[in-house]
Amino acid sequence: MKRLRIVFLRSNPVDPDPRVEKEANALLKAGHSVIVVAWDRGKTYPASEGILELKNGTASVIRVGIAAEFGGGMKKNAGPLLRFQIFLYGWLMQNRDKYDVIHACDFDTAFTASKVARHCGKRLVYDIFDYYVDSFNIPGSLKDIIERCDHKIINGADAVIICTEQRKKQIAGTEPRSLTVIHNSPEKTLRYELPTTGNTVRVVYVGMLQEIRLLKEIAEVVSERSDCELHIGGFGILEDYFEEMSRRHDNIKYYGRLKYAAALELERKCDIMCAVYDPVIKNHYYAAPNKFYEALMLGKPIIMANGTGMSDVVRDYDIGECIEYVKESFNVALDRLIARRSEWNEMSQRMKKLYNDRYSWETMERRLLELYEKF
């Protein structure tokens, strides 16, 4: 098999980014070399090179700091986004002898990547984590322009990756040369059992701390109960809120930003996971939340919102609760799951079987490597 030099492009700092890290790790395992170019929106600083330590080796990571507002939308972040595109173009052109394949994650890196790939004769893999026009509040006229550009990139890329079979509907009207589905499954951990718990039920969420995930309401529910704890980690616009909540309430524990392995270990020690996304946002209907796959692998009952990605699976296999996107519904779901505590072990076994049969990372890794073997 040909050994390739691959550069991943991501519009976050990859600190952590589970999907990028898993894909890079799989490619390192196959003998390829990997560079990651990432955008740190937390503060402004010139590009600096570091090392991304992965299970199967190390990848170089180039981070550039261009301050932007988390959750600020396109209008507030148009300037930083433009500066990031300029940086990307310059880096890709100046370093074009250092890579064979550009692995562009989402439209906000693929737009520039497609132009460089065409100009420099590089392979382009377009990995669509979130379909751009369904993920952000974009004005109507601009939305049409972006979608046309996005379709052109999809049709022109050497390979396209989506994260669920449902997403084929989201990119309807395109004709990708090669289309691969790679779910957001975690690698199986060795510590794989449902832990024995005391009377206090531990609810956990680790991820982006955004308004559109019912997180404040979840914290309010738990703060008002004596039978639960909320264990929460991650980063985003709600960091200060959860720091304050953890000071005010003994049953709310805030961990800040966690590495992926630490996030999985925290989830393993807890009882109930949640991934409650606002169903009003169209992209959430097609979402493939990391939390869903992590819950399957760990065998933890999960709470999700009706009408969001994978909620049908939760309902069909009876592995958690599906709720309306309101505080009261989450509280009722907690009551229901706690009342079924004697059934958690059976739920856990169903979840692990579902992970192994349909969503294991071993299967996803094989799909990724088969894609790259064609180059």
C-alpha cells in the first residue's frame, strides 16, 4: 500500500477533537504520516507547531490563534473566518511539497482546500462533520450561494465522508465520486463493564458547552434534586456558567476541558449520559452525536431529544429516554430511568451488542483505510 502524507484541516484547536484524532490515529496505524492544521478561536497568536500524541504515533499539529466568539454565528465571526481562510491558503501553498492528500473537515476548510487541491494537483477528501447551511443561521441569499459552492466541492472531491446514512438525504442533488459513511464511534475501551453505583445517580455530559443543548436546564433540574449529581466537562460559551453552578451546588461537578480518554473515563464512572440537542436546528435531525456512540460502547442509558439524530434508535431499542426539548421533560425522563434502575444492566447489554454489530470503530476504521487505499 502506498504511504501517503496527509494534512487534516479543522476549524477548531483539536484539543480535543475525537473524530479527527481517531481518523488520524487510524491512518498512522496504516503507515501514513499526518499533519493537522487547526484554528484556535480562544485568543490571537501566530502559527505554532506542536505534537498530537496518539495511540499509534504522533502527528504534527499547527495551530493558529485567531480570536473569535464561540456561538457568535457568521455575522460576528466573518472577519476571523476570512483571516483563517487566508492563513489556510498561505500554509497549504507554502507547504505543498509536504503533503499528498488534503483531508478537509467541513465547508469552512473545504472551500479553500478545494481550490488549492485543484491548483496543486492534490487529492481532496471532504469529511462532512456538519452540513454547513443546516448548522448555522445564514441569511437566505448567502445560504443559496454557500450551498451551491458546497455541492460543487462535494462533486469535485476525490472522496466524501459523511457520518450517518441519513446524511445522504442532506446532500441530495450531489454526485460524489466516492461516498463513505464513517460513524462517530469511539474505540472500545478495556474497562467495559457497567459500574456498581450508590444511591446517588450520576448524570454526565462532556462536549461543547452551547446554549442549543439544554445544558442550563439540565443543570437546573439536577440542582433541585437530592438523588442526582451532574458531572460536566468541555468548553464553550457556558464555561463561566458551569463554574459558578459548581460553586453554588455540591451535586454539580465541573471539570473544564478534558482530553478524550479522560472524557470516556468520566462517562464510564457515571450512570446516565445525555445528548439533548435543539430539534429546531435542521442539522440536529441528521446529527451523529459522539455521546450516542460513547453511550453504546460504554453501555450507559442515554437521554436525547425527540426528532434529533439517533433518537429513533434509542426508542426502538429501549436504551434510554427521548424527550421534548424542555426542562420539565428532562426531569420526567430522569424519574423514569431511575425507576427502571433494575433494568439498566439489560439495557447495557443491548447497547454493547448494538455497538459491536453496527457501529464499532473497528468497522469505521476499515472503511477509512479502504478509502485511502484507492489513492
